[in-house]
Amino acid sequence: MGKEKSFNKIESEGKNREQFSSRFGLLATAIGSAVGLGNIWRFPYIVGQYGGGAFLVVYLAMVALIGIPIMLVEFVIGREGRRDAINSFRKLAPNKPWFMSGVIGVLAAFFILSFYGVVAGWTLEYIRMSLINGFSGLGSEGMVNHFSVFISHPIKPVITQVLVMAATGIIVSTGVQQGVEKAAKILIPMLVVIMLILNVYAFMLPGGAAGFEFLFKPDFTKLTKEGVLAALGHAFFSLSLGMGIMITYGSYIPSSEKLTSTALNISLADTVLALLSGIAIFPAVFAFGIEPTSGPGLVFISLPNVFAKMSGGYIFGVMFFVLLFLASLTSTISLLEVVVAFLTDQFKVERRRAAVLSTLAITMVGIFASLANGPLNGVKIFGSNIFDFIDNTTANYFLPIAAFISVIYFGWFLDKNIINKQISNGEIEKYKGFINIFMFLIKFVVPIAIVVVFLFQIGQI
Ligand code: PFF
């Protein structure tokens, strides 16, 4: 089966869906969505908050046993449905409530983008500061101070957030994201190179060894039940699962492509980038006497210290923040795309109008998330400020619940022939053993694990 054939098939459905032109293009686009602030900003800060090595072990287990199988589930549903997240479910299971998984996913994308745009905006400030060499001579305390003064400012972080959202909206509405996604092919390898350089530097940092120990020497007494839930939530967040993004991308994958290796490669790349980020950051955290539990400021406080000290730090600093900004832009684009694809497919709203409306609405919510770090810090929802509430609720609840629904549908209700066809690409014999193990994971292990983590969290176990 060639790409031609699958393209004709899609066209004959009256839906002229685009497809990825090459395997590398497909991988780069999906990796571009998966790799972003989740790997470089969120991963280290929650590893720090939940105690280091033991959390990392749980996280890796979550990626392997839950994340990768779910990515494959989303790809199969998308490639079979050939529609956006919600309408793929509607097509495969008409008049059944399974599409609710897609609805929760679209909502999750909406809310995640609201605070994600704020953090992507912070990277703009860090590009500016790096360019004017503003961090040199600030010292550790000065860096902490700069970060907290900036994010709590009532106007500045709102301006950078609006800039990010405007860029995202323009790219999605004009459909030039193909160009941006092509750029991801260069961007992600560059990010890897710069992370590797920072990793080498981390090995040489005096006092950095404690950081390696923190990250790689698990101390299970530090693991909490909130940590286990956070590990699950972050696996979804980082792999872009549970919000229909991989269903939407799956709908663009040619029939000839092997979904299993695609899912494995993307997950591997995403995890390697998170680890590289941890290795770059934790030695610096310890070397410069920063608290690993500092929260969302961790990367913004620790790395400028490194850049201020290392030779060539000016250029590395600028490059790092530019790359981080661009990596977050490929993710904001894919988040907005989820919402826009839904509005255009569902309500037949014109693409440009859908992009403008959703960008405006998400930016409005995001402004509250931004202000939550400053003037609105006192406004609490269940004990957290608005920013933390949106961050944690979407990752820890929306994404696992949406994924849970699709996994139950896939494991227990979706026609087995569809699964066999999509996973084996016609080579059923070769994939038989794999499909059996995979189905066991999807029918039992994944849903039970999600339920157990929830019960554990609410104190029922
Ligand atoms: N996976 C992205 C990250 O780790 O930064 C965040 C993300 C992007 C999540 C796009 C979901 C998504 F649809």
C-alpha cells in the first residue's frame, strides 16, 4: 500500500485531508508537539517538587506502560477515523458517548494553552535579558528576584503572553504551520545539541554531583501519592496525550506508515529530551544553592546562572532561550490546532474565524493565569492560585480521564479487525504476539493503573 492509495481513499471520502509528505516530516511534527515546555520547564520543576530519583523511576514506568500504549491507541483511532479527535470517535462509534473523550480533550487543550502561552511568554523576556547580557553579575539571588519580579508584574508577562498567542493565532489561521513544522526538523536537533553541551558543562560544575544524585539515586521514602499522580499527569502532558492531538495527527498519517514504531520513536525522543534537561538543570540547581522545590521558576533561575559563568555563555544563553521559545511555539500551535480543528469540523466555522475566536478566548483565560502570579495571587481555587490550578487540574485530571475513556472504548468496544489492520499494516502474523500483549495492557493494565492512581490520590487506598 503506497501513500498514493491512502490519499485517494481519503479524497474519496470527500475530505481532502492533507498528509505528511515524509516519514521524517511526520516524526518531526509530532515530536515538535511533544517536545516543549513540558520537557524543559515542567519536567525538572515537578521532579524537584516530588523528590527526585524515585519520582523519575515512576515517571519512566508511566511513559512505558501507559503513555506509549495510549499514543498507539490515539494513532489508531485517528488513522481509522480520518477526522479530528471528536469526529473520529463519532465516525467509528456513531450515537455512542465515546466522543466525550474528545470533548474533554478539546477542553484540556483550551485550558493548557491558556497557561502554556504565559510560560512561553516568559521565554521571550529571557531572550531579551540574554541579548542585553542582563544576567551577568546578577548572582543567584538576583536571578530568583528577577524571575519573581517579572512573573508577578501586572503588565509585562501579559504583554509577552499576548505576543505568543498572537503569533500562534496567526500561524494557525494562515495555515503556515507547515513551514513552522518543517522548521521543527532543524529546531529539535539543535535543541538536542545545545542540551548536550549544557550536559557536558553540568559534569564539570563544582558541586554539581549532588544534582546527579538527586536525579538518579531514587529515595523511595520521598515518593508521595501526589507524586505518583503527578508522574501520570506529566506523562500525558509531555507526550501530548489525552487531548486528541495524536488522534488529529494520526488522521494525517499515510496508511503505509508503521504506527507502533512511530509511537515508540516519538516517546523515546520526548523522554530523552526531558532527561537531558534534568541533567542540565539539577547539577546547576545544587551548585548554585537553589532549592529543587522552587517550582515553576526552576529552569529560569538555574540556567541563567550557568550561562553567566560558562565561557561562551552569552551565545549559549541566547540560543537556549530562542530554541526554548521556538520549541514551545510548535507546541502552542498544536494545542490551538486541536481547538480550531474541532470548531471547523464541528460547527463548520471558517478556519480563520475559528482561529481568531479561540485565540482571543484562550488569551483572556491566560491573562488570569498570568495575573495569578501577581495581583491575583490571593485568589485560590481548592487551595491553589489560578495558574497552578489550571496547570495541575488539566494534566492530572482532564488528560488521564480523556485517555481513560478512549482506552476503554479501544480495548473493549472497537472492532478487533480495525485494530489488527491498523497496527499490523497487513502483516498480521508478524504482529500477533505484539498485539496480544498490547491488548492486555490496554484492556487491563492501563485502565486499572489509572483508576488505582486516582483512588490512591483521593485516599481510598
Ligand atoms: N507536550 C507539550 C510539552 O511537553 O511541552 C505540551 C503539549 C503540546 C501538550 C501540545 C499537548 C499538546 F497537544
